[in-house]
Amino acid sequence: MTPEPKTAVGINPVVVVTGANRGVGYGICLRFLRQLCLPAPPDAFLKSDGGAPKELPNSHWLTRVGKVTIVMACRDIDAGSRAREKLVKQFEADVVRHARARSKMGRDGMPEVDVVVRELNLGIASSVFEFLGWLRQTYPHVSHLVCNAAVAPFIGVDNTRVMAQYRNNFAKAFIAPDYLIQRTGETSQDGLGLVWQCNFFGHYMLFRGMHELFSAFAQTSGRQARVVWMSTLASMPEDYSSDDWQLLRTRQPYEGSKYQMQLVRNHFSSGDLDQFEDSRSETTQKTASHSTSEPFHLLVQPGVVATKLDPLNSSGAAAAVRSATLFLCRLFGSTNHTTDPYKGAISAVHAMLVDIPPVLSSAGDTASMYPSLKSNVKLSSKSALMRREYVAVAECSEEWSRSEMEKASGLVEHCDELYQTLLQSFSR
Ligand SMILES: NC(=O)c1ccc[n+]([C@@H]2O[C@H](COP(=O)([O-])OP(=O)(O)OC[C@H]3O[C@@H](n4cnc5c(N)ncnc54)[C@H](OP(=O)(O)O)[C@@H]3O)[C@@H](O)[C@H]2O)c1
């Protein structure tokens, strides 16, 4: 049994979701809020076959909080405000719909909910620092950072590669296409790799800049804050080479930025649970630096979802063809084509809610009891046709080897140095 945290009632989570105005980001906000309407948040519990767990526990820390704040961090503030309005309406309808279920379980009360929109452009360092400054002035702590926003710089299709991939790996061509041509070498107004900054480094800056807010949350609640990194099925180690850490030369900056999330996630979490489970490598032991004041990192991916991420097929006839293709994939048994952003959001919301033992070092807390929390796993959103969506825990295909660990620590060093340089010039 997981011991109860010291002050469950006083937790009052403050949740930051980037790219929350549409797509999966919006789905995450809605899905997270819907969990509050139910007696116990179903997404907190793993369901391997898509069905609801037979018995939901009567209690979860989320059901005992007094207030929940969701910060929708959006590049376009008008789009963010429209999204907020829609979100609040949908949530209010859910509250009414689920009132009976809650009262049956003897839980009438709902936490107070505050949904806030704030401008954030991850591709501009000063915007990230301004956002962090506002966050520190406004909230005493942050409980969750969901690194969701991204750009996909797809500009065309390489027909030769299409043929090769469909011939060599037909199934993979539908979930992780390697034939998309991407814009490369683009820099931001800060002079950094643009895709790298928007997808990965902007989030890394947020994570570093929230250190004190995470730590304040741990102190008041006795629980670790969480950083949820939104990856993809398609990211592979070969998409990232250490000598191109800003992803300016790679053919696939999008996948590279997603693989970097995986590296960083593993770097900061390696050993959290594994150190108690086994003693696989000396380095795992050395990097194991668990402390509740540090956030817990989780890696998720939403499956293939019909959103506006891919500019090649986000509108008109191309979007209709894509929707039809996604449906056909589901019809032929794919569980990776979650299609709907709300379904795609389940892995992120699971990562936000799954119980993390308050003190990982306590005897009996093993990786087998907490599969979602192991390092080098990706939590994947899955959905079969006519079934409820669910979360699968998959070991990342590549081993967390010494070379990947070195790649990760090199990347963290580069990012920390750059973060400090940018911070100093911003503070001047
Ligand atoms: N869709 C899929 O099939 C799929 C598959 C695997 C992984 N994912 C991942 O899921 C996440 C969400 O993608 P999605 O499909 O929901 O895409 P989406 O509909 O295009 O949403 C992307 C969001 O990111 C925001 N954004 C982009 N650049 C930004 C910046 N510089 N600063 C702040 N916000 C920025 C966008 O804001 P604007 O509205 O202002 O552009 C938008 O809100 C991404 O991390 C993506 O890599 C998606």
C-alpha cells in the first residue's frame, strides 16, 4: 500500500499545459478536468485491454484537493481565450452529467476549478522567461508541466522513400513515416535551431525555470511535481546526433526533437525506481539522484491523431483523405491510430495522475508495482475500434545504453549552459 501523503487536502495542483488551444493539448486539458467530475479519476489506473478497471478505488489524491488551476499556455492568446471558453462549457456540462455518480459514491463536492490562459511562445527565449516570471508571481507552486506544444516542419513527400518504406515495412509507414521532407536549418530570432527551440529547448527552459515552484509543491504536498514530455511513436536514436544538438543539419528535426525528450526524460529519471529493482549498471546507480524536491519525469505519446500538426494534410481534401486513412487503419486493427485528440490525450493524463509513491526509497516500492514510472518506458495512448482508449506501457526499443546516457548528459550540459547565458542576458 502506498502511504498517504502528509497533506493531501492542501495539494491544490497548478497544471501548466503548453499548446493547449487545440489538438492533443486541448484534449489533455479537457480529459484532466473530466477526471475531477468522477468519484475516482479512471485515467489514473492502467487498463491494458481498453476496458474500465473492474473496481475503481474509492479515493485518489485528486478527489481530495480543494482547488485545481489549469494554465493553458498558448502562443496565440486569442485562440487560447476561445479554447478556454469552449473548455469551461464542456467541463460544466460534464459536472452536471456526472453529479449522480459522484453522489452515489458519497462525494458531492468538487474542487474549485480555475482555467487561465497565458501567452507563451516557446520559440522566443524572452517569451519563456516572461511566462516564468508571471508564473512565479502568480502561484506558490507548480504541480505539473506538460510539454505538449510542437511544430512539424513537413513540406513534402519523398516518393522514392515512400515506395521503399511501403515495400520494406508496410505497417510502420502508417505510424512512423520516414518519407516526409522537412524544412531544415531554420533558425529562430534567438539564432537557435527553430524546431529544436519550439519543440524541445523551450520546454527545457520551462522545466529549469520552474525548479523552485516544483520544489515548493513537493514541500507543501509531500508529493513530487511531474514533467510530462510529449513524444511520438516515430522518434529513434538515429534521429539525433550529438554534434548537431540544435538539430540544424538533420533531415528529421521533428523526430530528433522528440528523441531528445526521451533522452532528457531518461537522464533525469534513470534510477528513480530501477535502483531499487536491480543493479543493472554502475552508471544507473551513479545517476540515481532521487529527491522529492525534483520533479518526476514521464514520457508519453498520443498515437496517430487527426490534428493540424502536419501542415501537409491539415485542411481541405488532404485532411479528408487523412481522416479516411486513419479510419481504415483502425478498421484493420491498428490500436496506434487513436485519431481523436481526446483519446490521444489519455497517456498524458495517466502520467499526470498515476500514483507516485511519496517516498520512493521506502521498502517494497518496486518497478514492477509501478510499471508506468519505470525509466526507459513510453506510455502510449491506444484505441481499438469500438473500444475505450487505454494506455500501454512499452519499453523504448533502444536500450538505455552507456552511449545513450552520454548523449543525454552532453545534451543536458549544452542546454544548461545555454539556459544560463540566455537568463543572464534576459536579466540585464
Ligand atoms: N497528431 C499526431 O498524430 C501526433 C503524433 C505523435 C505525437 N504528437 C505530438 O502531440 C503534441 C501535440 O500535437 P498536436 O497533434 O495536437 O498538434 P497541433 O494541433 O498542431 O497543436 C500544436 C500546438 O502547439 C502549439 N505551438 C506550436 N509552436 C509553438 C510555439 N512556438 N510556442 C507555443 N506553442 C506552440 C500550437 O499553437 P498554435 O495554435 O499557435 O499554432 C498548438 O497549440 C506534439 O508534441 C506532437 O509532436 C502528435
